[in-house]
Amino acid sequence: MPDWAVHTIVPLFALLLVSQKENPKYILYLLPLALIPDLDHFAFMHRALLHNIFIPLIFLGTSVIYRDQRTRFLLITGAVYTASHVILDMFNGGVGLFYPLTSNMFFINAELSYRQGFSWVLNWGVAPYSDNWILANGYVINSVGAASITFLLMAGMCLYYRNRSNNDNNEVLNEA
């Protein structure tokens, strides 16, 4: 299981990278949300009860209701924090992605290694929930780094396309 530092630093850097208009203090205020999924450790089903897709979807669904940009930004930030936790844990053993609809654990294993040349391993799948998930035993430890890099690359792509669309809008305004 990635430690609390990985669960907070990865989405924090991603959010600071892509949010250019909002004050960074709002991103920092919501930082504890990145650790919310691990509260299910104290419940009966660790990596299932709060390590699912529905928690980030609640934040995203609620953001649609509000018209205030700051409130929407805060709710989307909450979704990013909780979703990044689920994604990182999915790359490090697995999570109950659709719990309570199913108790199956979904996992992704991605590893790049060098042994007389580079080799890339990508494996994903579903496994039934067992006592091993309570201990958060993973399949491959190196997979978390791949998840972190993927998450930061996605944030970088969002930043690139947002800046590109802003530049396109500015060019249209300058032509008019």
C-alpha cells in the first residue's frame, strides 16, 4: 500500500499543475481528502468500502448542481483526491472498484524492468475479496510508481490542452 505521503503528494502536484486561476490554498485545505479512502481500514472491508469509484463520482455529481465556480472547483478537487487514492491502490494490489455492487477486487500491474533489454509488463484483472485484501497485500510493489507517473502525465496533458484552448480563444479575440 502506498504510504500517506504518496497519496497526498501525487494529487497535490497534479492539482497545482493544472489549476492556474484558483488560489493554491483551496487545494491545500482539501488535502486530507486524499486519505479518506483509508478510513475503511477501521471498517470490516479494507480496500473495498471507501476504495471504490462511487466516492469520486459523488463529488463530481454534486459539482454539476452548483453554478458557483469556486464550489465546483472544490468539489472536483475532492474527486481528484479520492480518485487518485483509488487509482494508486489499484496499481498496488487492488481495490473494490464497484463495491457494494460486487466484492471483486480490481487490480493493475504495470512494471518496466531491464534485464538484457527493456521489458514492459502490463497485467490487469479481477480477484475475489479475501482476508489478504484486509492486510492490503499487493501483487507487485513497483506498480505504484507507474500509477504515479501516469497520473502526473494525465495532469500534464490536461494543462497542455487547457493552455492550448486559452491561446486559441485569445487569438480569436485578438482577430475580432
